[in-house]
Amino acid sequence: MNEQEKEKMRELLSDKAVFGLTDAEIAELAELEENFPEFADDSLELTAAAIGMMNLDTSEPMPAHLQAKVAADAEQYFAARKAEASVSEPPKETAEEFQKTFTFEPKSSIWQWLGWAVGALACVALAINIYTTQQKLKELEAKTVPTPTATPVKLTPAQEREQLLASAKDIVETNWGDFDKAKPKNVQGDVVWSNAAQKGFVRFRGLPVNDQSKETYQLWIFDENQKQPIDGGVFDASEAGEIIVPINAKLKVQKPIMFGVTAEKPGGVPVSDLKNVMAVAKIAA
Amino acid sequence: MAESILHRIADKDQTAVQDCLKKYGGLVWSLARRMSTNTEDAEDAVQEIFIDVWKNAERFDESQSSETTFIAMIARRRLIDRLRYAKRRIAPDSLEDIVAEPANRADEEMQTNIEAKDAARALQTLRPEQRQVLQLSIVQGLSHQEISEATGMPLGTVKTHARRGILQVREFLGMSSLESMKGGAA
């Protein structure tokens, strides 16, 4: 890290602590922190937090209904974390269970020994039989269907979105709004995007259910460095209410300035004529 | 020594949630009310802040700050973010009143925790302009443009006072940066 980069990082960290940063500054700091993680630092924000507690009247407790909401949110949050953990860490046999399974008491009687010997022989015979049968089955399966593989439990888009929010440091968040104020579509929701992870999610409320035989929805990412908006993937709104869709950018996104969703012909289009824009989400400069 | 609430949360001990709300609910609620335009907005902010607290609990380092200051930092981050997106600032009754306010109260009874008390003392060591800029921005929630307009200081000067002032308060509080720990110039 050269002196100029060091100075820039100090300035950004100070401004972040005192005033907050613009999106461009957030991106700049995220890039510096990614390149120089050893200089990423909370100490100025902690200092600002200590100053921010000066003269703070904390005598009024949090309202009971709000406390209940926060507790309910926490329950949901920890349940989601638990679900994620069970996906990433499959349950292991505990040492105790392992011992229980594999420990046996030695017996002294000859009859008991003979019993074990016969049992062992029977097991060997059974194992050989199972092995040969399985081999035959495998040969048969190979001719008919592919070998099934273990299917990992898939996270829901909501869980994946939460995971991204928890892990990415450079999250950009923005809300959907009307493209043409004269013809409001009243689509609500938000966009979260991480440039470092090249991953993001959109949430919609009020996006009409589409007739899949006639049209599909398509996401677009408007990048400052691209002449045409980047295709973010197609999706259908098959039910009313909130829907969450992962953004599937077909090109590397460098500097997103706006997201859009359009209605297109089934399968989507490589370049949109932007005639049916359902909503746009601008990133504040 | 009892395990900190945040470490218990990081260990997925859900019983720590109630303890956290009991101990820090008032603090977060007060910060949210101070930096939100209305009660509804403050309530939404509190919900978001506590989700951030659960997410960031494992990052708490007791050698760097108290749990109270760490939670206040998480709260400030979210509140600043919300202000930025809402493109609104706290609407003070009168900007002139705030600027004229003798906001250098170091009255220890008024301070929430030991770091807030020390911060109040640290502000007394700053140059008056640095102290004014930090109080208007951090305590009153004004943007650098608003401070520039209210005080007549050029925008760059506002930022310079803020940067120098916050570094000096950090020194006073002994909140060492990773950079200085690694021997870099602070």
C-alpha cells in the first residue's frame, strides 16, 4: 500500500465514522479494504459511537411491542442460521455414539467364541453376497439411469440473501421505483448487490403475476462501464405477494448505477427495447 | 468472568437475546429516536439494528471497546445508512440554535457509559472548531454540507476538522487502530 492509498483509506474511514459515505465512497473503501484487509479498521467508528452516546437520555425503555417484534425477528434469524449450519455441516456421529456402535465386551466361554466365529463367517459370506449383488445392480443401473448423487439441501433465495447480507462488506442497497412517473406500476421492494461477490438479490411486492406463455420478466444491471445494460436473468412472478429472485448477471458488473426489470417475450431478450419497464432502482451517486 | 452477551449470541445462545434487549434496548431505542424523523421510522430502525447486532456479534473484540460502544457503533452504521437512503437529515428546530448551543457538556452524570464520559473529556481537549464539527455531525446528525452552511466554514475545512478531531479523540480513548498496532503512522 503506498502513502497515497494509505491517506485515502484514512480519510474514508474518518468520513465513514463521522458523516457516513456516499455509494461511490463505499465502493472505493470496499476496494481498498479488499486489497489491504490488514488496514480495515473499526476504531474510528467506535470512537464516533462513544461520542454519539454523549448526553444521550436512555431513561425511556424500548416500547414492549417493539421489544416483542425484535425478539420475533431474532427467533427467525437464528432459525435461518441453524438451517444454514445444518446444510453446511452435516450431522456427525458423536464420539459417544461411535463408541457405542463399535465397542464390544470380550467373552470367555468357548461356546460364545464359537458363536462369534460362526457369526463372523456368516457376516463374511453375507458381505461377499451383498458385494456381488451390488456390482450386478451397478452394472444394470449404469445401463439405464445415471448414478444418483446426494442432493444437498438447497437454501431458499431468502436464506441466500440473508447469507449474502451477513457475509459481504460492500453491499449496495436500493429500492424499486417507477420508471415513468406518469404511468406508475407501483412495484415495490429492493435490490441488494455485492460487487466483490458478483451476487445480488431483488425483492418485489406488487409485481403482477405474468402469463408465462406470453411474457417473462427480465432483470437488467446498468453499469457505468457498459454501453448496454447487462442481462441479469429471467424469472416469472407465479404468485402474488413478496418474491425474491437472485440476480444472474451474464457479464462482470463493474460499477452498477441502476437496476431495472422489464417484461419481455418468453425466454428473455439479449438487448431490451425498454418498452415495458416495470420498475427501476437507482443507486444514489 | 461472565461471558459477554455478544459472545453468547455469537455462540447461538438464544437466551442471550432477552439479556441483550434488557441491557441495550434503551440505548438503541434512544439512538434511533435521536437519528430518526418519527417514531415509526425509529421502530423500523431498531428492528434492523438488532438484526445487525446478531450478525456482527462474533466480530466483537472486548480488547478494543466495551460491548455498549460496539452496539452503539452498529446502531450508528445502520442509522447513517437509513438517513443516507432516505435523503433526509434530522430536522432541527433551528440550525442556529444547535450551532450556538454550548454543546460541550462534560457533565459526567449525563453520560451513558465510561467511554461516553471519556469522549466528553476528550472533546474538551480539541480545538473549538474541531469540537464544534464533531458535535454537530455525530451528536446532532448534520451532514458536512449542513455544517458548512450553518457555520460558514468551507466544506474542505469541515472535513479536515472532523478528521483531525476524531483521530485525536481516538488517541485520547486509547482505541488503537490496527494500523498503529502494526507500526504504521496514524
